[in-house]
Amino acid sequence: MKEATAKAKLLLQMPPVLKERQHTNTVLEANTSLHAHHDEKYVFTDITFGISDRANTSLHAHHDEKYVFTDITFGISDRKRTISVRDTDGTLRAASWEERDRMNQIYNPAPGRNVVLPKLFDEENLKSALVRKEYEFILDSVCVQCEPDSSVYQRVCSGVYNAIDTHHHHHTLHSTRHYGPMCFYLAWHQRIDSLLVSLIQEERLSDAADIVFLYQLIHKDSKSAKLNIDPSQHMQFIKGYIEEDCLQRAQVQLALQAYQDLQQQRQQHQHNVNTAHGL
Amino acid sequence: MPLKMLRSVGQRVTRLLPVVCPTTHMAKAAVRVIEGRSVTKVLYGVGRIQGITTCKTMRCEVAEEEEGEGEKKEDNIPPEKNRRQIIPVETSIKYMQSDAYKTTYGDEPVWVKYRRNFKGGLPPTKTRKTCIRDGILATGNPCPVCRDEFLVVEYRNLELIKQFISPFNGAVLPPLKTNICQKQHRRLLVAVNKARDYGLLTYDVPHRHYDYSEYYQPQQQDGTTEAGR
């Protein structure tokens, strides 16, 4: 049982939520000579099409190919690996993010990752997959293929979360590793109302209170945060949020009211049963 | 010598290709001449007939040269073996939903009811290379996909492709199990990979483990580590 719990914890590890990485253009050397680096192994790969394997190539300028230098030392993570490109005009610059992803996959292949992006992440195919409600599959695929701060990852994830929010399919991501990032995304964009409604309807008030707490952590100057209601008092806590910061007030209030009525009915029923039994 | 005899009887046979085409009236006469007793005596004494063949392909060439009548190659194909017509995928997808498919296969995959012919108890480790050669069924017992011309293996034809994927572990079933020919099996592998690439077929994606220290180190001023240059 303990082993199963430990395994489940590993599988439920949340993918990191990061800002989108920015394109930078660091030029390392503008001249044509290549300095010796003694502490890393470099692989110089001339990947020009049409040259035979036995051709003798020199590393000086006046050639028509770009060289990509990838540090393949064992034990370095893909994010910290040194990858640089010598352009045809002799400039040695740091590799762009797309070049980095490609080289990392070529020299350090990961299971399930491809050099070329799967066509699933194109707009049309993504839309048809979302219509088929394959949210978890899309998110798992994009986690395996892309880094969490790449533009493709951000675009695909936001597309999935928006579709889930629009169609109220939050239950599909419950008990998966993507639930946390989805809640963070919705809280960041102040769209937790439909999520709250679905949680209240499933009678998960403590989870709903956690979502409101997350919202208040992100938006520290929201009005409900200043009320300072105890989060363990789930009902009051959620009500405080509804009154101050909620955008779809009516729906959440309705859901909460329905929940309260249901609880009352159940209590009444239990009381009746007890009196019938003479307790 | 046989040619001289034929000429002496008054039959003309082309000199370029000394071939007899039994389908034309002149050739039929020539065949009768050859089969005639007077000729056969001499022929058998002489030995085998040289320069005269009744080979099918040669026959047709003579026919075209001689008179222009004669049969084209396409007319010789029995219609049930003709696979020259290319069926589009959309037709195949519609066929999978049709009554014709339902009555033929029911609810089972198309390969279940097929029986492969081989000698001995254990089947050969590879199925046949291909059932269709030059657009014609070249075997008497074609594989489950080739025997039905409306089963087109393509990435969009998910109904058909899913029948060749194991329901237990999501792997493509081996051709020894499904008994499809090697060519169709290769096309099936391509179709399955393409469908998975487009996201039309789902599969168990390998789990990716994140080392959080690569993404977040609170000691640094900015929350993320910079990729090394």
C-alpha cells in the first residue's frame, strides 16, 4: 500500500508552470577563431546535405554551412547544456530555443519526444482533439514533447484549459497531475467560478475553499483577501469570495444554496429515520 | 522445316515472331495444321517444334501486329481479382458503417474469421510478401485486407486500424496473429503512427518526471535557472 502511494505520488507530480521563455540573441564571439574549451567535450557535426562521410572539413571560415556545437558531457541536464552555433559569417552565438530543443533530442533522446513537433499541436488537429475531449492525452503529450516554458507548451495548455472551462469539463482532470496547473491558470486569469460551481455540485467544499485560497494568494490585493475569514470555515470563506470578487455571482450562489438545501434535507431525513427507530 | 510445311498448306504466319495465336481464325487453322497427322509424323520424327510457341504474352503481340483485333490485357483479368481501381478512403470509411460490412464481418475484427493456408502444424514466421501484384490478386487465398477491396488502410480510417491494435496493451498486433501480408502490415504501421501523430488515436504517453531544481531555485533572484550558454 505504501509502495502504491509512493508510486502514485510520483505519477501525480505537477508539471512546472513557468513564464514563456524569451528569445535572446547572445553573441559569444564575433570573430572567426574558435577558442579551446578544456573542460567539456564538444561534438562538431557538419550536417550539410550532400557531403560524404569521408570529406575532410576544416573549421575555418569561408564555408557555406552553419555548425552547431553541442556539449554532450554525461550528467548535464538539457536545460543547462551549452549549445552554440557558428553562422556562415563567422559569428559564434548561443543557439536559439528551437535549435536547443532539436539538439537535445538528437544527442539525448527522451522517451516519447520527437525532433519534429507532432501534428497534434497544429491548430486544426488540436481543435478536433479538444472536441473529442482528449484533454489528458493532449496535456501528457505536450509535457513529454516540450519544455514548460516553450511557446508551444503554453499555447496548447491554455487552449486545453480554456476548452475545459468553457464546457465545464473540470472533472476530467481531477486526480491527474494537470489539475494543479489548471487551477493555477484559472486563478491567474480570474476564472475560477465555473470550477467552483462544479466542485460545490460534487460536494467538495474543502477543495472549493482551497481554490479560493489559491486565488487570494495570487491576487493579494483582492477584496475577499482583506476580509481575513478563516479558510477552514469553508462555507463562510467561499461566501466571502462570492460577495466580493466573484464574476458569475448568481451561478455560484445558486450552487451553494442548492448544496445547503441538500444538506438540510439529509439532516431532516436522518432525524426522521432516528425518530422512527425510536432513537 | 515446320514453317515451310505450313506455307505449303497455304497458311501465312508472320516471320518476325514465329508465334501461333490460337484465337485468330488463321492461327486456329495453323494449329489444326500442326495437329494434323501428316505434319505430326514428320514433326515427331524431327524433334520438338522450333520457333513456334503458344505463350500467352507472345500470342497477344502477334494478334496486335496481325490484325489489330484481339484482346487487351485488362479484359483478361477476372473481375473478382481485379484491384486496379483505387478506392478512396472516404468510401472505405462509409463502407465500415454500411450493412454490407455488417453482414460480412459482424462485430468482429476483419481478420478473425480468416484462415491462413500453410503446410504443417506451425505457420511460417512471416506471412506472404504481398497478395496483389500489378493490380491483380496473385493468390487464391488473399489476406483479410486484400481480399476486400473496400478495406483501405489509411490513417483516417480509424475503424479499420483499431481492429489491428491489441485492446490489452495498445500495441499493433503481429502479422502472424492477423495473417495480413507483409506489404499491408507495413502500410498499417505507417497508418497507425500517422494517426497517433495527428492525435486521432490515443495511446499511453510515457510519464515525464521533472526535477524541480532545474526550474525553480529560490536562492536566485529570478525564479528560473537560465539555460547555460
